[in-house]
Amino acid sequence: MCVCKYTHARTHIMRLVSSALNYVIHASRKYGIDESHSLGHSLAVLDNAYEIFNATVSHHPQLNHQQDIIQCACILHDMCDKKYLNEEEGIREIRKHLGETLPSHKIDVVSAIIQSMSYSTVKARGYPELGVYQTAYHVVREADLLSAYDYNRAVMFHMLRNGKSYPEALADADEVMKKRVLRYVPDRLFVTEFSKYKSRILHYRLLEYLEKHRGRDFSKVIHIQDKQ
């Protein structure tokens, strides 16, 4: 790629990212999407996706042409979360926003990723068949899963969304970690090699945190294989 084309591509991606992040700010205010699922979370998922992308692209070079899809899906994925708004309305608004910056076929892919990437959807239906975009889907999905190892994000959600007291939110976060997040690795929800590696590190760090700060020893009930 010549320098002028590379510069144009980078400028296009930066414009997309900036626009999507501004939309997250707008939608979060409009629909009351709290801090656990708004701008900070979008940025965290985006950072995770950068890492997965960089570690994966050499084996899946098609990702080079799908960066706009990956980044938009990472940033916007919770702007249709049914915990905060009607999912269909959220998707319509996301598609309307993306119509200013992406061609329709890419908007279709972003919508398909967002609507099929959640933990509950994957557990109920499995992975979708997205053809050449399958790896891009896993990059986005795994970037979101990796962000769930943030214990304090779970605490924030229960305090901000559910109105729980701090002690109540801590107890609820413990259960989320035990019943969901600490199941990710043993349930083999990570496909890319980078995410398999990173998730195991986060898994053991979370177990250590829960034992040290919460007095909760889940290591005896959460077993993972030596090899994934």
C-alpha cells in the first residue's frame, strides 16, 4: 500500500472511531446506560481488540480489510443492550448512525456481530456463521469477554443499574464471577490463540483477587484444563 492510501485509510478509521465514540456518549445519556457499559467500557473493549487483532492478523490477513467493522462493533456493541433499551430500537439507531460512515453491507456485518456476540446468546445459540467475517466476530466477542474480568465493573453495574448498596453489589459481583466469568475458560469460549493465553492469566488473577480481597476461594469449584 502506498503512503497516500495508508494515510487515507488511517484517517478514515480515526474518523469512524471518533464518530462511534461520540455516539456512545449521546446514546448513553439518552437511554441511561451507566458507566459499566458506556464510554469507558467501549474503550476497554477496543483496546482488547487491538491486542487480539495484532496477534491474529498475520494468520488471518483478511482482518486488515475489516478493521472498520471490528472497531465499530467493539465501540457500539452495548448501545442496544436490552438491560437498558429495546434491542431492536438500539440496532435501528446504530444502523442509522453508521449509515453516515459505512457502506450498507458493512453495516449489516456490524449488526450481525453485535446481535450474536453476548455470552447469553452464544450459550443459547452457539456461534453464527459469518463466512469471511467469522474471525472478526471472534475478535470483537473475545475483546468483550476479556473486559468482564474487571471485578469493579461488575460492582459498578449492580450499584448504578440495580441500586444495590456497596456490600450487596460486592456479593452480586462475586456470584457473577463464579457463575459466569470464571466459566469462560473451562467452557472454552476463546478461539484465538492470544485470547486463550490472555484469558488464562486473567482467570488466575481473578481467583487470586477474590481469595485475597473477598475471602472467596473458588479455585476448588472452577477447574480448567492445562491445554485449551
